[in-house]
Amino acid sequence: MLFDSHCHLNFSDFENNYQEIIADCLEKGIGLINIGADYESSKRAVAIADEYPDKNIYASIGIHPTEGEGEFEQEKFQELIDVETRLGASKIVAVGEIGLDYYYKNAEDIKSLKHKNIKTIDNIKRTQREEFVKQLNFAQKNNLPVVLHARGSKENPDDAYEDMLEIISTPLSSPPRSAVRGKLQRGSQRLNNKTRDSRLRGNDNIVKGVVHCFDASLEIAQKFVDFGFYIGLTGIITFKNKSVDNLRQVVKMIPLERILVETDAPWLTPEPHRGEKNTPQNVEFVALKVAELKGANYEKVCEQTTENVNRLFLNDKI
């Protein structure tokens, strides 16, 4: 068995053929988790999962840092969970994808911020951090793991990862009304340690999850692993670009017990199908590359990464 831990069959790209794709995945022994990016796509992910009550088709709900429209409305997302709970077997296994994305400097280029009067990159970062922390709290309240999205700026590709590590690393117990207080450090990119967003987390437990589509340094990967997170790998590791060599080194060094494989379909199609629309079936090529880089047996990679999904998301259901 193999598990695509992150795909988007709930997006309009697959509106007319998601059932055909899922049928093929199930025949091939591939389970999957559809990931929400806003309320509507989250709701859609849950609806698709509910079509397969006894199959390994699941959903994650949340607001992507650049794709959602407006603020995180906890009540609406809580209702999705509550309805599933009343059905007796919730197919919602995570909150995400949530996180920080510093790639765009202009709020007009960010769907989630167009309606707000935000003019500076510092305010874009501040707003994203507020929404991120709200959703971390929500995940913690519902005892769910998180699916993290991080994309750094062009000038410093690691900055979003570094900020995310800071937020998740120091949970405090007394939540202030605002998610961000205090002075920014390191060129207005960091919060003062005494006033970190993570105090909004509500208790002393660090939430667990996966850093989806990881694309940063080995040092940063190790820090997430040290916090109990998994590293999500996509088709990027199969790309022939020399610039991917550092990421391939991460794959070699991170324990297989902390790796998830994913497609992020419809994007990031792995070799040998790069340039085509991605589908969950292509998770096979990601797993094959992991096996090659680690000098491991392919079947062992499938077994262990599936077990990792089982442990993180499914509470040992499979």
C-alpha cells in the first residue's frame, strides 16, 4: 500500500474526473488525503471523503496563507468537524494547509489579503502569522495534527520556515487578544521572544504535523523533526535541476520514519511525467526516488511512509 498524503482532488481541476482517479487509486492500493485551501475547498474535501466511508480517502481542512478569502472563521470549520463527529466516523484527519508564505510582497497579488488595507511586507507577514496561530489553536482544540505550508521570500527562501519554527516552538498558556504583540526582530522579520505568537496556542503541548512540500535546508528539516514533525516530499525531488541537490541531501539524511510522500496534485508532477497535470497515482515516482536516494527497498519505503501516515493522521486505523 502507498499513501498520497497531500493532494487536491477537491479542486476544480478534477471536478469531472475525481471519482475515476480515486477508483484507480483504490485499485492500485493508494490512499490519499485531499487538502483544503479555503472554506469551500475544505468543505469539498470532506464531501469527497464521505463518498468513501470505508476506504482510505480522507480530508484536511484549513485556510492557505495566500489562497483563502478573509479571516479564519472558526465556527464554520468547527461545524464541518461537528457534523462528521455526529456521523460517527469523521473523515477529517488534519487542519491544513496552513502556514506562512512570503513570496509575494504586494498584497494585491495575494487572494487572501486583497480586501484588506495592507501596504507593507511586514504587515503581510503579521496578518499571515495571526491567521496561522488561530488555526494552530483550532487544531489543538480539536486534537488534530496540522499540514504546514511554508514558502520563503525570494531574498531569503528560509525565512518563512524560520518564522514558523519560532511560532510552534514556544507554546505559552495565556492567550492575548492579538496574535502578534511586541517588536519585530531581525530586520522586522521576527517577534520578540517574550511576545511570540505561540502564546495563543492555549496550552503547553506543541502541535504535531507535517511540513508539506518541504524545500529548505537540512538544518531546518532537522529542527522540525526534533519537534516531532514529519517532512513531506513531492515530485520536486525527482527534478533534474542541479538546484534540487540540497533537497535530495535532506532526503538522504532524514530518517525514513519521519518522511511522508505526496504529489500536491495537480502541481509538481514528478519525472518522468513532468509537464503533465499531476495525479495521486504519481506518488509512486516520489516513493521510488526516496528509495533510490536512501538506498532502500521500494516496498520498505511504501510500508514505512504509509505507517507514518497511519501514525500521524489516522490513529492506527490501517
